[in-house]
Amino acid sequence: MSDPTRTALRRPSPTTIDVDGEPVTAYPGESLATALLAAGRRATGATASGAARAPYCNMGVCFECVVTVDDRPFQRSCLVRVQPGLSVRTGAPR
């Protein structure tokens, strides 16, 4: 009998997205917040006082992960799915 907790994970082939002018490897379908965190990019912006903002709730409630995606500001990175050619700018205006 197979163990349902040990099901193999199958990911699509990686793709490249542009984050602040630099290429970042990500997997289509994963959340943009996940891709940013996996790439070591913790902060998505800053408060008026300069404190870092980063994904917090990862379900679209807190708005801490807001970025600009394909020239559309105020996108919650935890709700945006990675797709090839995505262009992301962190430090979105608040």
C-alpha cells in the first residue's frame, strides 16, 4: 500500500522572470511571493520610515507583499502566479 504523504512532487520546467532588472529562476504556477523568497529576496518594499516590508500572511490579507507586476502597481505577490516573462518591480509605492 502506498503512503499518501510520500507522493512525489512534479514541478514544471523552470522559467525566468525579471525582478528589478535581474533574472530570477521560478516555476510557473507558484506564487510570486514564493519565487521571491526562494531567490533570497525577502523585502518587497519599505514603510515610510524605511522598515522592510515582506510577505507575511501569504494569503492576500495583509498587503505586506505588494509589488508592481507588468506595470500594474499594488499587486499582492502572494496572489500572483508565476508565468514566463513576468516583469516585477519591488518597492511599489504605498
